[in-house]
Amino acid sequence: MTDIHDGLKAYEGRVAATAGTGKDLVNEPMIRHWCEAMGDTNPAYTGPGAVAPPTMLQAWTMGGLSGHTGRSEAYDELLALLDGAGYTSVVATDCEQEYLRPLRPGDAITFDAVIESVSERKTTKLGTGYFVTTRMDVRADGEPAGTHRFRILKYAPAARKPRGAAGPAARRPRPVINRDNAGFWEGVAAHRLLVQRCGECATLRLPWLPGCNACGSREWDTVEASGSGTVFSYVVMHHPPFPAFDPPYAVGLIELAEGVRIVSNVVGVPYDKVRIGMPVRLEFLRVDEELELPVFRALDGGEG
């Protein structure tokens, strides 16, 4: 494929949206729905003087199904240029946010957006393409409130090997291990599923976080989960296929007996037999010589 990088770079700094207006004021119902969905019980988000969770920054700028007016032609032109060169697939890769002041119910949100950068051509496991980053500057009642950077990859899908084609066995993606979750993975290596417990209010939390989402305390210890649980929700993955995975397969949101939830595979039953409320039991699956993962085996007849 032709490298169109010079043409793409010409779009850097061009306006993607100007004088955008949030369709709703910052409001308590949306804050409540967000907190319920995220399981965030921080008292700062309720009652008199409540503020919105900082990570809701982008939520107040979204246009919904009807979209926004005021978007410039530059962003559409950029994507059309990539489409015309064969980079027709798109995947969101990551976002970065910076918070300048808390958002409170009643704040009116406005924003501008700019095409901040277009990378050189990159080759990834998905395919070859370009990373496009837009920066949105958000204001509340005219005051700077935060910055949201959103990055996508526009790419041409990599050619897939025919079924049955010989080749080295693909390995599962490695978990991202950092100082905040290293203890969890050390527990997995020892066949223990460890749940954080707040040292102040005793609230349990999973996945691991540096601070309590109920009281904000940074003090914590761990308790070992019993391994019993039920399927709270699930999806069946059909597409897209990834190396080392053989679709279709079930991915469950498992509610542990301790009350916290974890995302993992449901095994021991056909993918189309997984059901909400199904009892499951923790076990550890070695997927290669380096990696072992917690999975949940469905229990026949609801026993166990």
C-alpha cells in the first residue's frame, strides 16, 4: 500500500469540532446511573455539594444517536483519505483525560476538538494503519474543565491464514501487571484468588485499585475468595477471531460469594448453555508454560 503519511500530516492541527454544546447539563440522574454501572459508591458523588465522577468528562459531550452539529469537514476528509487508501477498518485504542476542575450538577458543557496527531504507518497484530488522535477541550460554564484525548487505529486488516494452515501456536495475550495489581497475579500463581479489603471501611473490591472506591482510603489488606459464584451476566464471542482463541466461547461476569465480580471464561459447558444465575466454581487454567488464569467451571445441577 502507498504510504500517504505526508497527506495525513497536513490534517494535524485542523479543527474537528467547534463550539460544541453538551445536550444536557451535568445532572444527578446521569451521575447516579454511571455510579451504579461502575459500582462506585464514593459519597462525593451524592447529596448536597455532589460532584460528577471525573471520568465522566466525555459523557457530557456525547451526541447520542442523533449526533452533534458543528463538526468540521476536516475529520471526515481525513477518514475518507484513509478509506480510499485501503485502511477501511477502525478500532478505538485508548484515551487520556486531564481534569482541571470538578463538574457539578447544573454546569453547562461546551467543547472544541482538534486533530492533534497522525502517526507514521504502524504494523500491529490487527493489521497495518495509522493512529489518529483527537483532543477535546471541555469547558463548564465557560471555564476550562478538562481535556480528553481519544485515539483510534485506522487499518487494513492483516491477512488471515487459511484454516488448518501450519504455523506456531499463538499465545494468549499477557496480562498488564503493575504495582497496583501485582499481588493479585502473585495470588493466581499460588492458586489463590485474592480480593482487596479496605483497611478503613472493610469494603471489598475487585479488580484491584490503589484506593477504596467507597471511602477513598489507601489502606488495605486481602481476603481469599472461596471460589463459589454465579454467572451475573455473559456474552458469547463470535467475532472478531483472535489468535489463541477459538470462537465461539463464553465470557462471563462472575459474581463471587463475597459480593464482588470478576470477568473470566466459563468452562465445562457448551457456550450456548451458559445462563444467568448458573452456579460456577473457581479453578485455574494453565494456558502455556508461563501463564495461568482463573476461570470458572459450570456446576451441573447447581451443586457445589
